[in-house]
Amino acid sequence: MWEQAGFRRFLALDLHRRDLADPIPEPSLPVMAAGDAALREIVPIDDASFDGVWQLGALGLTEALGATPHSELLTHSDSGEIRAFAIVGFGHRIGYLQRIAVAPDARGAGLGRSLLRASLRWCARRGASHVLLNTRPGNDEAASLY
């Protein structure tokens, strides 16, 4: 039907779902809510973490924050510098992990896992029954985190 309407396959996504009925471990590293002013600080991390169509830039990250009725920018900072971030949202009993990225030189230290846990807990506190996220197929590094 879509092809008959003139649409063509552009890319594929893996959609992941995590039910929130089970306890969610505490983040092992500190995660803080950040204000809109932090958006300009996360753009370089996003640019270094994604390429091509997956890069959002400042405008796309702003849109990700506004994609759900309730959202939060969560960050981990080291010596006052943001090293990793997650954009999490909530609406209609569903949580959404809109974006998660760790600066390349900070990977492997547990920042992504801490942000993921903080995001899941944020959604659970708002009454979400589950969290959805998507990633590109073959993104084994992200899949191992999720």
C-alpha cells in the first residue's frame, strides 16, 4: 500500500521494548536533570556519536525534547563538563528513550548504563508501564546496552 502511494523504503529500525514491572537498579554513576541551556553542550557529543541521517543537531535534539508531553534531558558531568546525555519522554503510559549518547573518550565507564537506568526510573515514576526505543539494525554496541 505504501509503495503504491509513492513511498520507498528509506531505512530500517530495530524497535526495543522494556516492561517496567520489574525493579530497576539504581544508576551506579551520578545522573542529573539538565535545563535547556545544556542543549548546546550535548550537540558535540551527539555529532561524535551518530553519523548521516542519525545526526540530529541542535534543532533535532530540541525537537526530541518536545516530542512527548513530558520530557527530560538527563546528563552525567565530570569536572563540570557534560560527558553523556539521555533524552527521555513520557506520554499515555509509555516512556520513550529518545536519545542516548556518550562522548567517545568516555565510553566503557558505565555512563550509558547509568543514563539508561535513570531514564527507566524517570519513566516508572511517571506511571509508564514500558519504555520504547529504536536503533539502527546492526548497532551492536547500543544493543548490548539495551
